[in-house]
Amino acid sequence: KAYGGKWRWVGQFWKLGGYSGYEIGDFISEEHEQRLWRSLDGIVLRRTKAEVATDLPPKTYVGSELIPGDPSSPVGIWLPMTPEQRKAYKQMEDASVATLAGGDLSAIGVLAEQTRLQQFATSAGRMDGTEFTPALPSNKFDWIVESLLEWGFPDNPVTKVVITSRFTKVLRMFAEELRKLRVDGKATRIDSLMLTGEVSGSRRAAMIDRFNDKSEAPHILFLQHKTGGVAITIDSADKMVNIDESDPDTMIQVEDRIHRVSNPRPVEFYYLRSIETIDVGIALTNAGRQADSRRLLDERRGVEYLRRVMELSR
């Protein structure tokens, strides 16, 4: 009853334009933005996790700022691509076609091209008939192997680790390569579990229970972004490695699968991003959207002040 027509309501606050006339642009003015939030004050109820669970340590993002010295810049592990990745990436970027082992890979349309660029920023690949299959070399796989060895894998892992991606094929390729890994000519098999949308509910629950048993191997869980939502509780892993990124709301849900009030503990997040690729654009876009959300939903009701008070009280 309060909001009977979507576009009439949208037109009260935002500029409309574009080819169709129904593309939402900026707020008409700062006053229109404030008017929007005043109109929703009696409807929207929001509490951040920091407000509700004061004993839960904040998330730690490991790496460096994209723009050194800029605290608003996204933090990540910034990696150069391998020559094979760079070649395929450049071909796809320039001509929407990449020549791979087994044939050519074409991308029809902007969304398809963005998907392929994100995949090449993660690994090289090949064509199996008409199907694209991720394959080594991969700058991100190399970083994961080096880090897992530093974390005591495979014999004495210091923690359990969740490795995520939006691409199931990438997760499978990484898991397979870890199983047949050789270091200095020696077989160094690293086993893992794989949780994707293809896993049924009962199997999923059993897999999560097994992974949450800290004494039981394996100590790595590969997780597809869209699988299970926040209903998945992983209390055993203290580290999460994100091979690539989805939209910011999805990534918050992904992170929150190990950042749980059921087991308050410090947790670390590693975002692997290839420099001079679409990874940078996605990181900047997601950081901007999250900043907008904090500004519009939290800062306007004094959460920044409250958070500062809580920090100084510890």
C-alpha cells in the first residue's frame, strides 16, 4: 500500500535514463538521498555482526593495499600472471577469442568475455572438444601450494583451510593437482573435500561434520561460492583463500561461513588477485559497493561512532 509502483517510487529519488529510460543513475541530489533514508527509517531494521556479537573478533584481510597508503583501497594478494595466462588473457581481451591447446575459445557477448577473462586471470586452459577446461600453469595455484607448505601441509597442518571459487571446474582442477602434487621430485599428495551445488543435502551435512572435526583429515575444503549460503557453518577453519570473486553480497556470505558466533576466533581471508586484469576492476567495484552500503546503512545511524567506542573499550 505504501509503495504501489516501482518506477514511480524510484523516480522520487534517483535519476532515470539510458536507452530504455529505466536505468537507475545517481541520486537526484543529496537531499533526495536523505529523503529516501528518512522514508525507510520506520521500516528497515539493521544490526551489524559487530553490534550483536561483541565477543567475535573482527575479520583479518591478509595482503597489501592495491593503492599503498589508501585505507579504502582493497586488500589482497597481488600476483603477476604466468606467460601462458597472459597470452590467453590478452587474446581474449583484444579479440574475444583465445587460441588454446585443443582449439579456439570464443566469447560471445560482454558477460561471456568477462567470465573468460576472470578464468584466465586464475589459470591457463585447454579445449576438450567444445568444452573449456581450466589447466595449469596458474599463478594462484602456485601461491596456494607455497602457502600450504608453509602452513605445515601435508603432514602437520596448523589449521584447516577453505578455498573458494565461483567456478566449479577451477576447484576440481586445483583439487586434482594437489592430489598429484610433487615437491622437489617427491610425491606430496594433499587431499581435500569438495563442496559444490552438486552435493546433496545429506552428503553436504556429513561432509561439513567431517570437516568440522579438527582431528580428522582432510584439512582442506574446496567451496563453490553459491553453495549452501550462510546455512553452512564451518567452525574448524581459521583461513579462507578466495581464488576469485563474485558480487560483494555473495562474498560476505562466503566469508561468514567461517566467521561464526558459534566459535568466536580470529580468522584470516586471502583474496588472490592477478594484477593488470579484470580481478582489479572487480576488487575496486566490490570495495566501492561495500563502502556505499556502510555509508548508507551504517554510518548514518552512528555505527562508526559505536564501533570506535567499542574498540577503545577493549
